[in-house]
Amino acid sequence: MGNVKEIPKAYNSKEVEKRVYDFWEKTGFFNPDKLPRRHKKPFSMVLPPPNVTGTLHIGHALTVTLEDIIMRYQRMLGKKTLWIPGTDHASIATETKFLKETNIRKSDYNTSEKRNRFIKLVNQFALKNQKVILKQLKSMGASLDWSRLRYTLDKERTNAVQESFIRMHPQKGKGIIYMGKGKVINWDPKGQTVVDDQEIEYEAGKGILYTFRYSKDFPIAISTTRPETKVGDTAVAVHPKDNRYKQYIGKRFNIEFVGEKLSIKIVGDPSVDPAFGTGALGVTPAHSIIDEGIASRHNLPSRQVINESARMAEYLNPIIANKKIDEAREIIVNHLKERGLLEKEEVINQNIPKAQRSGGIIEQLPKRHQFFISVNKKIPERNNKTLKELMREAVKSGKIKIIPKRFEKIYFNWIENIRDWSISRQIWYGHRLPVWYKPPAPAGDDLDYIVSKNKPTGDGWEQFTDTLDTWFSSSLWTFSTLGWPNKTKDLKIYHPTDVLETGYDILFFWVARMILMSTFLLGEVPFRTVYLHGLVRDEQRRKISKSLGNVIDPLVMIEKYGTDAFRFALIFGTTPGTDSVISKGRIRGMKNFANKIWNASRFVLMNTKDYNPRVKISLSTAQKKYLKSLGKIVKDATKLMDNFKFYYAAEKIYHYFWHTFCDKIIEESKPSFAKATAVTERQAAQYVLLEIFSTSLKLLHPFIPFITEEIYQALPTKGKRKSIMIEKWPK
């Protein structure tokens, strides 16, 4: 770039940002192996991999900004910094978006050969999006080591995923992955796949609580919002101490309900809430994970009455067979009314479970040949601790620190209530299960299969078509990106990583599961500190969404105001774990700040062309006072940066630069540059200006890297360092 002594009158962010980023890439300083010798102690982070479904949104922009601030600060402290970039194949999201945007029908690809062709088309779509995302990351100023770019579906990560599955399965490893025998799962009829508990969003709505009896002579009334499932009931559960129903516990009633012959047993179970409805629960083991647990405790049979298309089973009474759920509900309610069995209808508020990606209403139903990770099985190789215990211990022991601390309580509460992780998905684009079997698969639970990366020897073996939950592959991210399962140099130096920075909304989706995988597979934590930021909201504190029309496109903001202004606006007021407000007005205000820095640099450079550091100077009382105030801001900013209070450090530096340096120090220095001023007085003023200005640039660099680099290159005091990136953080 050269040591330019003159800088243009106006700041052109677009021109500067392109030139500066090209310069950074040429220096190679994003790569820790190319940093100067003083950078010895390793410091590492992984970028939470954006989904290859499109462009980055404002939440991604906040993540990138915060992480780049951390990395640039640590690099200036002399750390051997590694920040690993990568993207996530996001199987459900990517396949869903591909089908929507291309109007391709998955059903047309109904052979193995056509399936492979379909997967290639989705992959082309994904990699095209990936190119756009990488370009956007660079436009944000991200100092990522591009030589270590990763993709969750690339060859090395695929090998890591397969190896993990094999090590966790009892045929080859420690045995915490198992095939569920007709376990009830969350089924998305719209997306036609299993989804995990964490992939469900609840939509508030109104529902009707129906209170009724199965028949005139049935002694107990039950309440439900879903009468259509009651043709699958095999029991009624009551609390064992509920005096209203004690006399019936253990009895069985054979009844006819909507043309179906049911055998209903009354069981006493402490999980039943006597205060809800009638205090009696119709147990539907095939369509409720909770009821499945009750059935297991009381050895009850299971009867599936809803299929994967969200229709009633075909073997049921013709009046409801094959009907859509809503139609069947209406028919059953009318049946109850006609026979005088409906005792009460009550409108209530309820949460409707929907698949996060497709928006389909979730059905809980049994599905065979699905794989799960057990969170309660003792692991001999980990001192007989369960995954739950390993995850809890990682944070409780202090090996992992969560910022803000209040999220530790939320984390522990989630662990206490976590169920076995369902990891099978009926999506084609993704990591195919390394599981082989000989068709036809039996209708029952028993299936002979082999877990292997490669096809077993012999004839007739076919690989499962199911893929693994995307969170399975991304939960290996801290170590798969470093070359695991191979014992690489990077893995030895940079793992555990130092910081994981991400939104609090994926604490359970991703953060907890990374702890799960790392403590199990490596016997160590994946990171030492978790920094959680909040959601970005508009001026009215509303969630930013297309439907509200309040979307702030990062690229549009960068084009209009510049990256530095956009980054600084994002960080202002962004306290960890708390939602922050962003507005175009704030971004505009930060562009004014960038212009202020630019104009200040022009004044400093114009008046220090003849600066001679060898001339002896004597500082005035006011100048000494200003240098002392500089020392205080350095000390305060450093302490705040060390404590992850980036928002507060940014505010302090901002106010110091604008109100102390520009409004006072520059103004008071102007008489020293008059023609008749003594050389020593002029040199003293130049020294103070350059000292404070260059130090301020270093303090500002992690936050607004482009403009600080551009001005740094023109400073007469730059010295031998090629970039402000590798300048020492001020002391």
C-alpha cells in the first residue's frame, strides 16, 4: 500500500475497503503460521458456520463483528490467532429451499441413480450460495484464515462424522447410539422427516378442551384438545393419591368408541396432574412421548391411529379412516354430542408445535429403525458417567465459563430435562447413515444391520437412505475443523478452542451438543468460554423479519454507510445475552464518526509532515494531563476487552476520541502550528497529537478495521510493522 503522506479530502469507504482487504490477504496475517515471531501463545475460535441457504442476515453480521473484534484484539496482544471459517450444509433448510426455488419434485427422483442426481443438484445450489456467503464475510472485514476453509459436507468432515457414529455405536465403540424399537418421535408431515425437540417452534393459538366419556357406562371423564387421537387410547391414567379415582385403579373396561373396540385399563401414575381437566388422562402411547413413558411403566400396548401424512389410519372405522385430522376431529366430536357423551367444551390458549423449517404441524407417532443417542447410559471409558453428567460437569467445574453467567442456570435446567437425541432424518442431502442392511427390512423392530464406512463384503447389502441430523455434524465443529480423527498438529495446538461466540438462541441446538460430543469423543471440553449475544431488534424492539418489513440488509447498509460504520453501530449497546436495537439512524451516526476520524487524520497528518522524533521537547502541564488521560482510557479499554465488555469499551473509546481528542486536544493544539510558533513548541504539539492519535487508532482497530488500517499506513510513526493488525495493543 505504501507510506502515503496525503490522504483524500473525503473518505470513500467502498474504495478503501476493497483495497485494504486485498492488502490484508496479501500479508497472510490471517494465518497464524505467518504471523511474526512474537505471536506465540495460541488463541483459537471457530466461526459458527452459516447455513448455505442464501445470504447473511443481520444476526450473522453481529456474530462476525463480535468475533472479529475478539480476534483482532487477541492478535494485537501478540497471540497466535486462528479463526476458522466454514459453512453448514443445513440439510433440512437447504433441501427445503432448493425444492421451493427450483419447483423440482422430489418424488420424480425415485431410483437410486436419480436420488444421486438430486443430491448433486442440491449440492450445486448449496455451493453457489456458499460463494456469496464467503464474499459477504470478507465485506464485513472478517480476519478469517481462508487457507483453512471448511464445509460440514466436505470429505474430511464427512469422515469425522462417520468415525463419530461408528465410535458411538456398540458394534465398534462405546455404545451410546442405539436403534429405537418403534419409539415415538416428532414427525413433520409437511417436511416428511423426523425432527428433534429443539427443532420445534410453538405458535400461540386458541384450542378447545373437550371433556367427555368414552361410553355411557365408563366411570371417568377425560379432557383433551385432540379427540381424534382417542381412538388410539389403551388406558386412562390418574394420580395414585386422587381419592376420586382410587377405587378404579387396576380395573379394565372393554368399550366401543366411534366404532372401534377399545380395552381401557385404569392406571395410577404420579406424573398425572389432578388439577388439569378432570384429573384423568387418556393414555395414547403411539401419539405422545409422555404417554409412551406411562405405557412403558405400566406395560401397556400401543395403537397407531395417525399416519405420516397426518391422516387417520386406513384400518379404522370407515367414517374416520383416511380422513384428515381436522375432519376426523369434527366427526368424533359430533359422535360424542349425538350420544350425550360430551360434557363440556372450553376455549383455551394453547401452543401449537410446528417444525422450525417447514412450518408443518408436528405429529408424535412411532417410527421404526430410527437412531438415537442415549444421554442416560453410563460410559465406562468416561468413569461411568452419562452424557448428562459430562455436560453438567463441564460447566459446573469451571472448565467452561458462560457469559452472561445467568445462562448457566438455563443450561443446567435444560440438561436435567433433555431426552435421548433423535439423530435420524428422512432428508437426502446430508451425511448418509453409515449403516447397512439386507432388504426387505422387517415390519417389526428386529433388523440385522452393520455399521461401517464401507459396504460390507457379500451380496445384497444396501445403505440406509436416512441422513444424520445436521446438528450431529456441526457438534463436531471445534475438532473436526482441526483435522480429527487424525492427530494433527492443529488439533494439538488449538484444541480446546478459547472462545465460542454465538447467539443465545442456539445454546441448546449447538453449544450444548458440542460439549456433549467433545467430552465424549475427546475427553475434553470444546472451548473455555462461551459468549452469548442476543437477537437484533428494530427501534420498536420488534424481531426483525420480512413479514414486518423491518429487515436491515447488511450489504445494503455497507454499500450506503460503509462496513466500519455498520460494525460500530452493531456493537454499540450490545450487552451479552440481551437483545439489542439497531436502526438506520444509528448506522448513519456512525458514518459521521468515521468521517470525524478521517478529518482528524487529515489535520494530524497535515501538521506533522516535518515531525522529528529526535528533537528534545518539553511538555506543558495540559499536554501531560492529556497523555495521562490517554493512559487511563487505554487501561479502562483493556480491562473491558479482557472481560468481554466490548460494547462498553467501544463507547468509552468513541467518546474519548470525539469529545476529548477532537473537541479539546486538536482545538487547543492549533495555535502551536502558527507560523511564528517556536520549533520546540511545535514539536511538542506534534508528539502529543501523534501519540494520542496513533494510540486511538490501535484502540479503535478491532471495531473499525478498514479506516484505521488506511490511516495507519499514512502515519509518519508507523515504523516497520506492515499492518496495524500486528501492532502491539497499547499499554
